[in-house]
Amino acid sequence: MTGQQNHSSAARPSRARSASSASGASGGGQPKRSRWLRVFLPALLILAWLGVFGAGGPQFGAISEVSTNEQSAFLPQSAESTRVQEALGAFLGEDSIPAVVVISTPSGDKPVNAAELQDLPERLAQAVSTTPPTKKDAPAQQPEVQASPIIPAKDGHAAQTIVLIPRSIATDAAVENMTEVLHSQLPGGVQGWVTGPAGFVADFTAAFGGIDGILLLVALAAVLVILVVVYRSPVLPILVLLAAMTALCAAVVVNVALARADLLMINGQIQGILFILVIGAATDYCLLYTSRYREELHRHHRPWDATVAAWKATWEPIVASAGTVIAGLLCLMLSDLRSNAGLGPVAAIGIVCAVLVSLTFLPAMLLFGGRAAFWPKRPQFIGADHEQNSGVWNRVAGFVRGRPRPIAVGLALLLALGCGGLFLLDATGVPQSELALGHSQARDGQAVVDEHFPGGSGAPSYVTAPEDRAAEVARTVQRQPGVASVSVTATGSPSGSVPVGPDGSPQAGAGPFRGATPTVHDGKELLQVTLRDASDSKAAEDTVVALREALRNVPGADVGGPTAVNLDTNTTSIHDRNIIIPLVLVAITLMLMLLLRSLVAPLVLLATTVLSFGFSLGVSAVVFKLVGFSGSDPSVPLFGFVFLVALGIDYNIFLMTRVREESLRRGTAEGTSRGLITTGGVITSAGVVLAATFAALTVIPIQFMVQLAVIVAFGVLIDALLVRTFLVPALTHVVGDRIWWPSRVGQPAEAGEPPETGEPAYSRTM
């Protein structure tokens, strides 16, 4: 049988070549418009995209300039802590972020001479004041930097000072300057740390510092290696990577322009995801087109004809695939968290750029490259009836078609079993001190603060209180067990506040507080509350919850500050997760129904993808426990779901659009096998590439990014290697023609010709 097939295949090329030659001869008299379309338009597209590539390169530095990693960028828009944050400037003057500078001996068992440190606050303030501003257009006159006097610990083994860093000054650079002062000017045997909110912001900034260099190099290197192994060509991987990088340059140019116009928000987290998402998606789309183009080169003598056929066959699945991702991303705009909502439009713009490049720039380059682009394995012209076959995928298709029910049931049970790991997932939030991985000066300093001072020192909670009920509110706050001390923001006080007595009234009668009066704005006063526990701890959040409950009946009394921001962020994120995930499912289901013209197939595809997501998240939760992660940010499951469901469904779209195309001519059973054979290699390659690009996020030492990278990379491999390869084809065989209901795809009356009879293609070469 193999010999017969080879004989017939050998007979076909001569007829096809003669037909092609005739076509080519007649093509010599084609009008100039056709020649312009085939030559000048592709050339113009290449030049235009190369111009975008050149313009986008310098913008990679600019995206860091418009990015922010400060906590205010993550505030929930309607939360109580946000109202307090917006009022702080009126009470505290220049908006600032506190840095807690704590001094102790390395072992903490020797006393610290506070008298030797009296001039340290002034030196630290001077170091901060010489720090460059965050914006080039900042005023020449820097705001005055305030630093509290040295505050010794009760046990005498530590001391601290609070330095307020103006928001107009680069926080990370200010922390670095203060660290240099501590290293050079502290007495021998004494060590200092910069911690508090400013210290943790500096950690974040340092973690994201190499994002536009190291991250891109790692991702591109991984993709290049995979493409070289898959295609065994030195030219094609370069073209695909050039297209992917051009898409990223276009996305950066557009997003930077919109960020400068204050139309969207970018932070380090969004920036990292944008880079990886665009590189991975653009590469996937380019691989799908490249695979079909190579297939069409076997069927068409002229590269132009192969280009037209490949473009017509791939534009719909690529656009539909991108549409599902964009729909999922835009659902994030419904989030009440600025960081989540900001990712939606930024990433959606990136996906649009990836689609445009894969359907214009890459086809134009491959058109001019022709068969030489695949050197040294150039695709040879065979004829119009050429059918792509692969020994491996022929055997896979035969295996699935022969045992569809056991495969479907077995894989479904395996995936469901992995979902059991979800019981170990704790996605209620993690302390800020644990978000940055590796060495952290801020984390080490916070440990010293916790040992010698109230944990909330330097990062107070704030309570706004109506002026006529301020004393009552202060008394209520003082009664909470988790509160160490309370003061009221005051004008005329050296420290900017006045302690509150047991009766809730300001103690401004004597000493340095003589003549100080509480600051009143809009009929309210501001209480500064030092908590006993670290500001990012669960115990501190419980205290904030108790304060809010106790003040519920006092109109205008709101509780904010770093602890409240963390609490509101986690609470809002959980709420958003419960709202957005169902919306993403609905949006993607509707997209699949429009693409496949079916009601059954989209539900089957969505069920398999959701099951795959549950498996990936469950297994990842077990891994997180084993490596020692205490928990996960509430946004991790949300982002993981959006990316895995939206991207994982891509491979099912690539498969099922080809299955539908083949089923129109052959019937559902044969069409499923042919679809798996023809798309098996490209989808597997695309899955491995996308997994590798997301795995590159692990180079960013932020727990959120590492966990997201593990979940998405593992989930993409499961989707590409198990779900798309075995589960979906097996279910399609089991359901049969009903998979296309209410369409009649696969039935001879609808297809226009009866399905092919005889042995299926996958058995003819076995």
C-alpha cells in the first residue's frame, strides 16, 4: 500500500508542474496592478515595519520612565484606604513615603549609644535631598526632607529615625543614598538598615530594574534555541524573532505614548507581562502562518500563490485566537484594582500588534524569502493534491481514533485528580516583606524593628475623624489591643504630630508640643496610629478590621495607611476574581461559537481548558508548598486563569479550525485525524515556545511573577501536549458529527461531496 501511494504521488507532480507552468506563462501578461500587489506592497510593508522597529528601540528606556512601582499604583479605586490616601496631602503637606532607618548591633545584644547618632537624621535628610527627581520636568527647588530625631528602643539595643521621602524624588535612589550614609558614617560595631514602605518600594524597583534587558534576553534566547531545534534552519528563526520583536516595539511605542498622555497606567508588573505576552503570542501566530506557508509551498509553484493560500487559511484562526485573548484581557478593566485594570488595555494593544505583524510583516518577508527561507530543508513543489504527513503525528492520530473513549475518560480523571491540589492553595495575600525574593535590606531591617519596637513603627495607620468627635474616635482607637500609640497631626509640632492622652485629647500643653494645634481640613482631623504588629502582618490587618468595626457608627471616620491598603487590595482582588472569571468564560465561549459556528464544540473546548487550568493551578499549589511559599497574592489565580484559558484555548482554536476545514471535505472522523496530523507539529512547537517565554518571568525576583510564570508555563504545556493532542480529538471522535451542532459539518449533504472512503490517511503511511 505504501508503494502504491508513493507511485501515485510520483505521478502527480508532473501534471501539477505543467499546470503551474501554464499559469506562470499567463502570469507574464498580468496587469501592472497585480505586479505592484505582488512586489511593491510587500516591500512597503517590510520598510514600514522596519521603521516601527527602529522607532521602538529607544522607547524601551522610556517605558521604565512612565512606569511606577509605588503602592499608590495598586490602590483599589473605591476602597476606604483610598479615600484616606487622597486626604493625606492636605494634612501632611508634600506627599511623601516614609523610610524607617533602624540602627542596632549585628547580634542585637549590645546597647546602642543614641547620643552618638544625634546628627544622623540630618545627614540622611541631606542625602535624600540630593537625590534626582523622578521626573525631568520637576521644579528646581526640591521640597524639604523631614527626618525625626533619633528614637531609642526601650531595651536600649536599637534606635530608629523616620525619614519622609517626597514623592517627587526617586525612592530607590534615595534609599541607596541613605544606605551609603549608614555604611560610611555609623560607629564601629553598629549596623543600619533602611526599611518601611520606602525600603520595600526600593526592593520592588530593584527587582524590576533589569526587566527590559535580562528578561528580554532570556526570553529571546529560549525562543531562538527552540526554533532552531524545531526548524533546523538558521534563517527562519531569525525572521520569526524579528517579527516578534517588531510587534513588541510597536506595542511599546503605543503604550508609552498613551501612558504619557495619562490614558493608561504601567508598572513593573504590567511591563514584564507585556514583554512576555507579546513575544510569546507573536511567535505563536508566526509559527502558525509559517507552518501553513511551508505546506502551501508544496502545493504551489510560485511563492505568491502559496502566500495567498496560507494567508487565507490562517487569518481567521489567528484573529479568532487573538480575539479570545483580547476579550479576556479587557475583562480585567472591570477590576477595581488599578494594577489589574491597567493590564487589560496595555496587553490588549500588545496582542493587536502581534496579530498585525504576523499577518503582514512576516508574510511579506517569507514571500521574498520563498523556499530559501527554510534552508537547508527547502520545501519542494509536489502538487495541488499534496497532503502533509508526519510519522509521529500519524501514529498519534491513529492511536486517538482507535481508543477515543478510554483516552477521554482517563485524561479527564487525571486532570480532575490534579485539581485536588487546589485545597492547598492559599491565595488570600502575602506579607509585603515576602513579595521580593532573595536578599532584602528592607526585610532584614523590618525584623530588627519587630524585635525592638512596635511592629508598625514608621508605617502608621491613619484615621480621619470629624473635628467635633476627634476625641471620641481617639479613645475608641486606643482601646484596641493591637494599637501601641495614637497621635494627632498638628501644626506647630516639631514632629508634625502631638500625642493623644487617655481621654483622647491632644497633649499639647508643655515641652516641644507647646502651642501646637491639631490640623483641620474639610472639618476633619487626622490620627496617626502605631500598631503593635508589623504593618504587613495578618495581625495588623485584623487590628484594622477591628478599628473599622468600632468606628462604623462615626460618619467620616475612615481607616487607611499601608496596612489598610494591603487589606483592601487583597479583599478587592478576591472580589474581582469572583466577578471577572465568569465574564471571561462567557466572552470566550461567545467568540468560539462565532468562529466554529457551533454550540457544542465551544462548550467542549471550554470545559477541557478549564479542567486543564484547575489541574495546572492545583499542581502548582503543591509545588509552592514544597518550596516554602507561605501563600499567593489573590491576583495570581485571576491572572493565571485569564492567560491560561485565553492562551490555552488558542491551541484548541488552531486545531479545531483545521478539523472543521478538513471535516467539510472528509467527514468528522477523518477530518479530526487530518487536523491533528497537520497541526500537531506547529501547535506543539508553539506551546513549548510560549511556555519558555513565560518561564522567563522567573528571572524577576518577585513572588507574584515567579508563581504566575510557573502556573502559566506548566499549564500551557499541559494544554499543548495533553489536552489538544489527546483529550480534545478523543472527545471529538466520541461526540462525532454532533460536535458541530446546529451546523451539519461532516455530513455529505452539507460538505458538498461525500467524505473520502477507504483507509484514513494516517494508516496509509504506517
